Amino acid sequence: MKNDDLRADRDDLDDLDDYIRRTPAKRGNSSLVMQVAVGVFLGGLALWLVQLGATALYAKLSMGTLTFGG
């Protein structure tokens, strides 16, 4: 066990020429931070609207003023 060679072999620089190098994809003008911010804002707005509707429905049910039909 003392003479085991456990060190990793270094890659030869000649082997790197075999790989095709890809150019990085061009990104649009909008950054990821802005996309996350807009998503959080729209999600919060949607949750607020759902809460508002649920509260209005609960208020109508609790007061007994909800009428079905005409």
C-alpha cells in the first residue's frame, strides 16, 4: 500500500484540440435578475387578487347576502 500511485494524471494539452469549442450563446437584453423580479411581482399580484376574491366571497357568505340566480 505504501507504493501505490494515487495521484491523478495530468491531461495533455494535445488532447484538448480534439474537443469542439462552442461559442457562448448570445443573451437578450433582459437579465435574470429582472426576470426573477417580474416573476415575484406578478406572483404576488396574483396571490393578492385571489385573496381579495376569497375574502369578498367569505364576507358575502357570512353576511348572508349571496344570492344564486335572479
